[in-house]
Amino acid sequence: MANLTLVYGMRLLPEGEVTEINDATLKLANGHEAHVTMHVLEGSREQIETQLKQSLDAFFDFYPEI
């Protein structure tokens, strides 16, 4: 398996501040575009960390070949 690139972003804001989230657009080397779905996790630091770890594990479950 070739090396991979994981694209992600994080930012912490006070709860209730976010009113809209849009997909991020990526420009690929072949000239095409791809989209990254943005996700929101809310709660205490411990709750967010737990949810993030579970989400990361679930993400890689989609790609058992890697």
C-alpha cells in the first residue's frame, strides 16, 4: 500500500457559536476536486476526546485494506 494523506481540520469554539458548516473543497493534482465532510463534536474536553477517538476508529473501519 502506498503512503496516504489524511486531510482534517480542528477548531474549538464556544458551544452555540457555530450556525453553519460547509464541506471543504480540495483541489487534486489531476485537476479534479474532492470534498471533505466537516463534523461537529460538542461537550466537555473529555467527551470530545472520547468521541474523536471513536470517530477515528470508525473512519479506519471503512478502509480495512489499509
